[in-house]
Amino acid sequence: MKQENNKAHKFGMVIDLDKCTGCGSCMVSCMSENNVPFKEDESNKKDSITWMRVYKITNGKSFPDTEIVYLPRPCQHCGGKGDHGHSPCVSVCPATATDYGYDTGIVSQIYTRCFGCRYCMGACPYHARYFNWWDPKWPEGMENYLSPNVSPRMRGVVEKCSFCYHRYQAARDKAYVDGRDDIEEQEYQTACTTACPAGAIVFGDLNNPAHAVHQIVKPDPHPDPRNKHIVGKSRNPNVFRLLERLGTNPKVYYLSEREWVRKAGDNYLEGEWDEIKNHHGSSSHD
Amino acid sequence: MKVDRRSFLGLGLGAVAGIAVSPVGIKLTDDSSIWTQNWPWTPVPVDGEVSYESSVCSLCPGSCGISVRKIGDRPVKIEGLAGHPINDGGACLHGIAGLQYLYDPSRVKTPLKKNGNTFEAISWEDAISLVAAKLADIRNSNAPERLAGIMDKDLGSVSALFKRFFNTFGSPNIYTLPTLESNLQATAATVHGKGQTIAFDLENADFVLSFGAGLIEGWGSPVNGFKANASRKERHAKLYQIEPRLSNTAANADKWIPVKPGTEADLALAMCAVILKKKLFDSKAVANFKGGVNKLNALLQKTYAPSKMAETTGVKSSDIDTIATLFAKAKMPVAVFGKGRGDGAQSLKELVAVHTLNCLVGNINKKGGAFVQPETAYLEFPAESMDSIATDGLTKAKAGRYAHQVFEKINAASQPVVEALFVYNANPCYTLHGADNIKKALGKIPFVVSFSSFLDETAKQADIILPIHTFVERLEDVPSCAGLAKSVVGLTKPVSPPIFDTKNPGDAIILIAKALEGDIAQSFEWDSYDDCLESVTPGIWDDLSEEGVAVISEGIPTGSVAVNVSFLADNPATVQAQGDDSLTLIPIDNMRLPSAGTAASPFAVKTVSDTILKGTDSVVEINPLTARGLEDRGYATLTTPMGTARVRVNLNEGMMPGVIGMVEGLGHDFDNKYVSNKGTNINDLIGPVIESGSGLDAAFGIKAKISKA
Amino acid sequence: MDSALIPEGAKRCSFPKFAIGIAIVGAVLLWGVYAMFLCWFKGLNQTNMNDYYGFALWIWADLAVIAVGGGAFFTGLLKYIFKVDELKNIINFAVIIGFICYSSALLILAIDIGQPLRGWFIFWHANVHSMLTEVAFCLSCYFAVLTIEFIPNILENRQVNRVPFFHHLAHNMHGVMAIFAATGAFLSFFHQGSLGGVAGVMFGRPFAVREGLLIWPWTFFLFTWSAAAFGPCFTLLVAKITETITGKKLVKDNVVHLLAKISGWMITTYIIAKIIDTIYWATVTIPSLGFKLSHFYTNNSFYGYWILITEVVLCGVVPGALLIIKSTRENPTLRLIAIVLGVIGVCLNRWVMVLQIMAVPVMSFDTWALYIPSWQEIATTILPVAYGIILIAITYRYLPVFPQEQELNSIEPATEAE
Ligand SMILES: Nc1nc2c(c(=O)[nH]1)N[C@H]1C(S)=C(S)[C@@H](COP(=O)(O)OP(=O)(O)OC[C@H]3O[C@@H](n4cnc5c(=O)[nH]c(N)nc54)[C@H](O)[C@@H]3O)O[C@H]1N2
Ligand SMILES: Nc1nc2c(c(=O)[nH]1)N[C@H]1C(S)=C(S)[C@@H](COP(=O)(O)OP(=O)(O)OC[C@H]3O[C@@H](n4cnc5c(=O)[nH]c(N)nc54)[C@H](O)[C@@H]3O)O[C@H]1N2
Ligand code: SF4
Ligand code: SF4
Ligand code: SF4
Ligand code: SF4
Ligand code: SF4
């Protein structure tokens, strides 16, 4: 059992919000890596497909005390309550068109199986899922830059960030050809990670203590004593997850030295933050 | 058989039941679902062998190394090149989206000739002979100076070929549009003497005092800037950002100091006053100032004391004092100038005032400071062959000091000032202030030749368009510039065969030269641009062709540098905004939109926030205090002395009261629905304001009013 | 003209009058059909749905018709299982309404999904964890049951019934109907519940999420209960409308009173449960996720506390009370007010459980998302209404839907047509 656990990967991300410049490279790298289409008017952000979306968040104060931060949001690859693989979206999909990879922790999306009921979109609190309201269309000749590694999606299905799963497959294939059991940390990096000019994104295996993500996050191996659904809470006081209290157990972690930024990651009742902010996993309770 | 009601119903039901239990239904159901998974109108990317080629991006002055992933012959993805001395891995969104430029069906696909209001396709042979014939006429009339040229920059071998062409043709009238590099050179020329440029060691500085430089908004070499900025966290280096708006750089900084637009020079001088008064300057450095600092000091203490500048700049005098002191006491401070991307309108007074801070604290050519170094020189061209028309022509006065003055002159004159104009890689009809006037001037030039990949605003004004390769299809040397603290030359390689009937601009100019025959042709005796490049880069060609990059210099420049602050001591006037309304409209530089002539790619436009562009409207930023009566996201009419625009309003607490911000890079009007006809070109709303003394267009903004629409 | 098809002894309006009525409603139907084809051929970009509003007007309409169609299973349950015999006088009509509601629901789903030709993947690649899988299975099976329940009534058409085979078939089907009614009740119980579960299991959506029993969140039980409670209101309402339009009394008062009484008690017990659920959710569930109740009802231009009060008090407590008190129940005006409020209440509940869920921001930096349906959505939502009217008109005209019709309306002996 223990061995099994050690073998399984749990790919995840840490995004340093103090470094992120909001430049949008990650968004474009994702779009071009994954054959994401574009249309004439993309200014209605509620129907604009951006697997990676960079939110702009303010501290709500008035001039000149205003502060802003950018928060890049790929799919959080939620592990669901207790990290058992029942992510909000996976558990609701009636056709098993989105699934949880127990060997990778990656939430997949099978376009040719999805029949477009959009239940998964309703279930995802991060708005990480996008529906193909239109046929994807490329101006004449532009389909020449489409990559064969990721199939373009047809109208009427849902799509989302895959943690660039095809890169994982390629890395795994290479390792196999080389006669290696496993891939190296640098062999599998997502397109947004490698694109980020600020080096704000770190990607790797949260289960592997040698990987940078693990070292930054220091995931708590025990469930949160305050809420047993929460697993893998970071023991780094500057690291947080989005809407952690819902028990979605995202594998995308955020890092910031600014307290208001960390607070913006979740919802808190009045006075609650001061009590919660110093709580960093089960060990801080010991 | 008698068909009665009973047997009829029976038969009918039997048939229904029969079909229902037969495999037909299941088969059809299955087939139809499979059909939906293979809709013929959803493209299926062609597979092939994967390969990677390294090259250099030349979409902006950044000169980043890129790695292009190919499937067979097809480039499918551009990414930053790991290990490249400038960007080491990362790339900006424009570079990554570069293939959208390559495959863009709205590119200029063949040479075009204006015919009334439309363009007709012609062959390269015809295009070159038309251009050559017109140029021959100009030369035959003994007025070669009436050929003018505009290029985006004065760097690298293609620009050098254009200059060579103008020299041997006999015209002194070749111009570049303002760039950060040209502003750096102008600053260096004023303070340190000609032929030099300034760079900033941002990777090592421990206190960066930025006067509006958009260090993460696309200033300088963008990706390099991002990296230097991000590394502050580990280095515990500080960034103080001075500008009217909470830009991304300001938001990312340790401190944001809002300043009234256009008063950055005053603020810098007030800080100089503090440093001089408190004797926080580096006495060794100051001892070497040519002519000393006494005159400057007297002026500063009298006119620019912090107490006097607090009202002007909107920064408290105690803050001016504190920040100047922090700056002077830091171990490796550097003051950075060039508002926004540093390429648009800038005032020389401001550039020099900020740089004087560097000179006073003695950080010139020190680790983490400002580097003053000679302009990069690595090209070795053979001597030009000049006929008498050329030698005579070159003695004539230039039509203006900068391009915008030439256009003004054209508009003012009744006789043609310029008979023919070459525009290479530049879009003055979009990027220069008062863009409408520039279009008017181009309309008055009898023969305009555009070397362009796109039918942009300027190309549309041309009589002949010579379509050129994009950076993905061409070979070219790309020297670094724009304040980068190291000097490298990268090689852009043709990673894709030409998609359309285009040429390398170097080849185009060689062909024109050859068609003109005589001495001009003799000066262009290469078989092709590719041959030319190899022969004019003898010192670095091996590195270039093998490594893709040649490092010319790295590290801290050595040698002493002259400093002369007499320009400031003469107290040049601070440029004022045109108009007399109470609000000031300023441009906003946003990393997701290029401010240069090239429109953003569809991907880049897609990333633009709806607080900047909504539908086809530009959204302007305004502080709620200033926006009396305006609703967030509501429509408004923005009026400046130059024009009016319908905009939407974004109430933004990060904007200084009294200021309206509008993004640069929107409002293109060429034929590409994904990127054009979206928003307003701010350069239509701002007119040029020429700074006396420098001749630069220094319009940092314009007075404006805004009301509910 | 069509008198040969009209039930013996029944009086119907002239055929041209009937045809004109059908034509008018048919035009609306065609408008809806046109919109439906637009959605199928051009895709869901014809709607104003977006990535925030993945579920919108249609899913509301779907849940609402299923809720009000609940009269069929509940009346069937009472008639066949609990042997409340008076209800035989309204069961045919309840079944027809149910049939209309469920066929409409299936049609709406076929328009709503992005890949209608792959709709069957829900069965083929079923995910047992998904409430929607449960919905799909139960919904389809129950629709089959409703069809079976409807068939005997069709076979009772004067002409069809002349064929001995159909005559006997109808007779025998009546005989075994209790089995189908029981199956139907069970299936309906489940899918009404699973529809409630659809919202309740979305643990990423604090407005929707509910704790519950075993694998089912409380909304599962509340939905079943509310459908059973309000469904009969809808049956009574449609009966009343039919009576008004035909100008005839079709169901005896004692039957109406009985169904109204049962409905009243169901509503009252349901609304108590709903109030307890709301209080528990507001004071225990959402605070544990960091939310205050006000988060869900303020800072937007539409969803205020009014919607909660209207749903629970005005359209829940009030009709419940009006229907359990004998005097108000037997007062035709007050009874009508009560059943109308009841129908609005259950529809409003389904609206809240579909659209308000999508509108509420969850991430602290997100904002309310409001949406206005496109005409195509509205047309396709009205489509089933037009279809329902037409089907009721046809069945009423040609089938002996109301067994008490003749008794209640003294009619001249019918003339033989052939
Ligand atoms: N995102 C995404 N997901 C996909 C696909 C995709 O293209 N994209 N492709 C889908 C397709 S087509 C497939 S077939 C599946 C493949 O999915 P899997 O069947 O999960 O394929 P593998 O991971 O290649 O192999 C499974 C395991 O078999 C082990 N194994 C190898 N040889 C043997 C053996 O001889 N005996 C035993 N007992 N074990 C052995 C391997 O070590 C590995 O752990 O993935 C599907 N999932
Ligand atoms: N290196 C490597 N080789 C493998 C495997 C592996 O894991 N690694 N796995 C093996 C296995 S198990 C399998 S099943 C095969 C799969 O091998 P392939 O069938 O080649 O699978 P893919 O490469 O996933 O997809 C093939 C092509 O289909 C396109 N495509 C995607 N969607 C559609 C669509 O809707 N319509 C049409 N017409 N085309 C579409 C994709 O863009 C892609 O170009 O590979 C086998 N070979
Ligand atoms: S690329 Fe990096 S810096 Fe730019 S927006 Fe994305 S995460 Fe932020
Ligand atoms: S972020 Fe959304 S789409 Fe991604 S796993 Fe979580 S619930 Fe699913
Ligand atoms: S839209 Fe597709 S992936 Fe999402 S729940 Fe429905 S079938 Fe599953
Ligand atoms: S991990 Fe890959 S798919 Fe996900 S946002 Fe990043 S680039 Fe896109
Ligand atoms: S910063 Fe400039 S050179 Fe570098 S990738 Fe972007 S556009 Fe190209």
C-alpha cells in the first residue's frame, strides 16, 4: 500500500504571486500549445476560452493605498474531498468524460466522449472549464500551426487545462525508450511554466520530496484537523490554495508574502482570518 | 391479401418492432456520434517528425532567443530558448504567438501596386523596376535628397543596407522612429558625449528607482527585465516606482510613488537637490564632472528644492527627501528612465535629470549601476562607391532633425519636399502623435514604397508594397539594445520556408540597388542578403552561425566616462501638455499589447482584459473622485484638442485623480477582424509637443475632458 | 367532421373552431421548433448561456416541468398503491400532464446538450457517481412507464377501441397498471431526488451544497417531496384551466377537494422541512465555508432576500395553509390562489436551484454573473407549453379523459356517424 502511494505521482504547481507580472505569456503559451481557438470578439470573458486565465485582484483600498496582484488560474486539478479523486467536476460528469488519474493526480477531459451537458462547469468553483459555444475556426492557413499532440475540440464540448498531459506522455515515452522507470523533474514541465518570463510558476511532483514544488509547499501528510476533507495543506506560511475550505483539494498552490493576497484566496467570516492565518497544517497544531 | 384495418395496424406495428430490434438503429446512432467526433470542418493537425530549431525573435527590441518546434516543415510552436544570454527560457506572449503573424492570411502575399483606391498584385520584377524607374527619375532631376526613408531602428545589417543605399543614392534623409535605444543614445550624447549608449545593471542593483519605466510593461528587453525584476525577491533588492498610475510595475514594486504626469523631471531634480544639499553624492565621481556642479547646485537649491516641488509633482517634500536619501545611501542604486516602454515621446530634460541621479551617486560603470558604453559595432561593410550626384546630395541639409518634423514640413509646404519615401518595418501613420497628420503627409508624397509584411496603416498609404519575410522566415542579425547590460548579437533564422511570395528586406534593397545600376549597384555586389550578412560580420559569423548568438561584451564596462551636466544647469523648460482642460490624458503601456506599429496577434488580443477593451471600445481608466457622473463600464465621450473618442469608463482607484489613462496599441484599422477595429488609437488623440532644445516630441499626454455619452 | 373519433356521448366544439385554435398554438410551436433547429444546426451559441451560466433557462424549465409533472406519479401512487379510489376520476388527466411534462423535459435536454447525437453516452459511458446519470436512467425509464400508463387511455378512443385486440389490451393493461404505477412512483421518487441532488452535490458551490443522508444531499429529498406536494397543484390548475376553456365541469368537487387537501398537507410538511434545511444551511453549512447568508442575497441587481421570502413564505407557507384549512380549501377563489401560488413556488425553487447557483460568486475576487436568455432560449422553452396545450386539446377531444364528464354535463345522446 505504502509502496503504491510512493509510486503514484501527484503533479502540482506553485505560482509565486509576488513574481507574477500579469504579462499573459502563460495564457498565450497555453493557447498555442493546446490548439485553443480564438474568435473575433474575445472581450466577453465569460465565453472566452482561456485554460489559463490571469485574474487581477485588488485590495479594495482607495488611492494611493490601492494594491493589485495577478493570479494565474489553470485548472486546479482538484483531488476532491479527502483527496480521494472525486473532484467537483469528475464526480458529476454523467458520461465519465472527465476523469481523475490516480497515477498522476491529473484531471483529464475526453473531448470525443463529452456530450456537452456542462454539469462539470457548474460544479467547478474556479471557472476553469470552458464550453465550445462555437465551432473552432482558424483563418485560412493558420491551421498550419496546429500541433498534432493535442486534438482540436469540436463545437459543443467542454475543455480545460490538462496540465499539458501530452508532455507527460512524451516524457514517459522517452523514459521508456531510454529504459528508465520514471521521468525526471525537468522532463515534464507544462507550457505555461516554461513560458513564464518571471519564473513565477514551478511545476513538479508534490509526492516527490526532491521536487521544487514539494519543497516549497511542504504538503501536510495528515488531514487538516479543522476540516478532515482538506488534505495536503501547505506547511509554508506564505502558501495557500484557492477556496481551500471547500475541500476541493487543488494541486495548484499560490505563494505570496502579502497577507491580503493570501486572504483573498478564500472566504472568511469576520474575524476568522486572524484566527486561521497562523494555522499551517496539522503539525502547527501539535 | 385483403388489407383491413387490423392487418394494416398489425403490419405497421410489426415493421416498427422489426426495425427497433434490428441493428439498424444502433448502427445509425453509433455512426452519427462518430461523425460528430470527426466533423470535417474541425481541423485535424497533420502529424510528422518533430524537430526544434533555435532562432531569435525580433518582434521587439528584446532580441530573445527562441526555440521553434516543427512538425515536418511546419513550425507549430515558439518558445523561449533555455540558456540564451538574454532571456534564458522565458518568452513574452508576442514572441510565443509569433506563428500567428507567420500564417496570417491578411499578410501582404505578393508585391502590390496601388491602383486608385485598391491594390493590385504584381510580380517582384515589375515592382522592382517600377521603384527603380521612379528613383532614377529623382536622381536624373539631380535631387536625390528628395528620397526619404523611415526605419524602425538603426541597428543591424538590414538597417545598415538601407543607410548604405541612401548614402550611395545621395540622400541624407533617412530617419528612425524614436526608440528606447535612440533615447538612451540621446541621453548619453548629452551627458557623456556622442557615440555611446546607456545600459542598466538591473540584475544586480539593490535599489531601483524607476521614473515610470515599465520594467514589466515591456520596457527595454522585456523578458530580461521580467527576470531581473523577479530575482529581486531572492536578492532582497528594492524597487520604487514613480508614476501617476498603479501600473503592473508599480503594483509589483516595494513602493509606488504617484506623481503628476509630466513632472518626473522636476521630481528627479528635487532629488538631486536633496543629494547635493545633504552632501550624499559620491565626491570622487562629482569631482570629475566637467565644469563642476556648482552652477547646477545653485539652480537646484533655488528652483527645485523639495519644498517647492511638492506642489508641482504631487509628492510630499518629506517623501522626496526620504527617497533621495535612500537612493543615495543604497549600496548599488540605479535610477531608470524612459517612461512606459521608453520608446514613445520622452523629454530629454527628464531623461537627463534622472540620469544625473546616477551620475551624482557615482554608480556609472559599477556593478548594479548604469553602464555607459560605446554603441555596438560589429559590422564591416566594404567602402561605398559614390558618384557625384551622391556626394552632392549628401551635402544637402536634412529635411528635419526627426521624422515628425519632416512630416510637418511636408504638410506645410505647397511644393513637394519629398518625391519618394521608403518605409521599412515602421508604421508612422499609427505610432506617431497626431497620426492623422502623418497620413495626410504621406498622401502628399508622390511615391511611397513600403517594405512590410502587413497591410498596416502606413502600408495602406503606399504606392508600392514590397512584402517582406516575417522573423520566422528570414535570416538576420539581431543586436541587443534597449538598456541591456550586455551586448550580444543573435541570429534570426528562416525556420519556415516563406509562406507567401515575400523576400528578405535585405534582398529587396539589394535588388533595387542593382536595378539602379552604376555606382549604386556596385556598392551592392552581393548575390543575396544571406551572402552579404556572412561577409559583413567576419568577426562574429562563426559564433552566429554555429551558436546562433555572439557575445560582444559582457560585464561592467571599463574606462572612465566624462560627465557634463551643463544641459541641466541651463535650466531647460519642462514640457507642458497641450490644451487647457483640467484633466490629463496619458498613454498606458500594457505588456499584452505592442505599442509599436505591428498590431497584436489574435492570441495577445484575446488576453487583453475587458477593463481595457470591451467589444470595439477602448476602456479608459479614471479615479472615481475624478469621474463625477460617470458610471463604471458606462460610455463616455473623451475630448482632447486633437479629437474625440467614444470610450468606456473603468473606475480605477489605482489612477491618480485628475488623470485619464488609455492603453496604447489599440485602434488599428487594417483588414484583420481579430485585431483591428478595436478601440481607439491614442496617438490620434495626442498631438506632438516639441521640446525646445532637444527637438524631441515630448508630449507625455494631453489635456482632456470627459463626459457621459 | 371528426365526430366519429369523439368519445361517445361527449360534446365538443366544431372542428373548424378546434382547428383554428390548434393552428394558433401551432404557430407558436413552429416558432419554437425553428429555434430548436437553430440550436441544433448552429450550436448553443444561439443562446445567451456562457461559461458562468452553463446551466440556465432550459435547465430551469426542465426541472420545473418535472416538478409540476410530479402530479402524475403522486396521484398514481395514491390511486394504485394507497387505493384512494376517488382519484380514478383525475388519474388519466394527471398521466397525460405527466407525459407532456416528461416528454418536454427530454426534448429540452436534447436541445440543451452540446452534442445531441452523443446524448446516449450518458448510458453507454455511465458514471455511477453522477446525479445526472441517475436522472437520465430514471427519467427515461419513468417516461417509458408514463407512456405505458398513457396507452390504455389512447386505446379507449372510440375507433381504436373497436379493434378487439386493442380493446382487450386496454382492459388488461388497466389490470396490471398498479405494477407500473408502483414502478413509476419509485422511479419518479428517485429522479426527482436526483435532480435535487444535482445541485446539492456540487460541493464547490456553497449556495447549492447540502449535507445529507448516505450518498444523497438533503436537496434530494426536498425535491421529491416538493414535486409530490406541488405536482397535484399543477394537475388541479390545468384541470381548472381546461374546465374554464371548455366551459364544462369535468371533475367533481369531492375529487378536487381531496387532491387539494393531500397537496396542502404535503406542502405544509415540505415547507417545514425546507425551512429547517434553510436554517441549517444558513447557520451551519455556509459559515463553515466562510460565507454569510447576506453574501447570497446582496450586492447584485436581482437576487435579493425577496426571492427567498417569496419562495418559502408567499408561495410555500401560504398555499400550504390555504389548502389544509377546510374553509379556504373549499372556497374556489382561495383554492385557485393557493394552487397558483404553489405552482409559482415550486418553479421559483427550481429557478433558485439552477440560476442563482450560477450567479453567485464563489472566489472572493469574482463578481455576480447575471444573464438574460436569448429569444431562441425563450422560444424553445415555450415550445413544450404549446406542445402541451395541443396534446391536451387533442386528447380531451378524442379520448375519454374525464370519466365524470358525462355525468356532470347532461348531454344529448350522441349520433352515430358511420
Ligand atoms: N489524456 C489522455 N489520456 C489517455 C489517452 C490520451 O491520449 N490522452 N489515451 C488513452 C488510451 S488510447 C489508452 S490505451 C490508455 C492507456 O492507459 P493505461 O492502460 O493506463 O496505459 P499505460 O500507463 O501505458 O500502462 C498501464 C500499466 O501497465 C504496466 N505494464 C506494462 N507491461 C505490463 C505487463 O506485461 N503486465 C502488467 N501487469 N503490467 C504491465 C505499465 O507499467 C503501466 O503501469 O490511456 C488513455 N488515456
Ligand atoms: N509513443 C507512443 N505510441 C503509442 C502509445 C503511447 O502511449 N505512446 N499508445 C498506443 C496506443 S494505446 C494507442 S490507442 C495509439 C493511439 O495512436 P493514435 O491513434 O495515433 O492516437 P493520437 O496520437 O492520440 O491521435 C491521432 C490523431 O487523431 C487526431 N484527432 C483527435 N481527435 C480527432 C477527431 O475527432 N477526428 C479526427 N479525424 N482526428 C482526431 C489527433 O489530432 C491526432 O493527430 O498509440 C499507440 N502508440
Ligand atoms: S507568464 Fe508568469 S508572470 Fe506572466 S502572467 Fe503568467 S505567471 Fe504571471
Ligand atoms: S479546477 Fe474545476 S475543472 Fe479543474 S479539477 Fe477542479 S473542479 Fe475540476
Ligand atoms: S459537459 Fe462533458 S465533461 Fe462536462 S459533465 Fe457533461 S459530459 Fe461530462
Ligand atoms: S498546464 Fe498546460 S494546459 Fe494547463 S494552463 Fe498550463 S499550459 Fe495550459
Ligand atoms: S520580448 Fe520581444 S524579443 Fe522577446 S519574445 Fe517578446 S517580442 Fe520577442
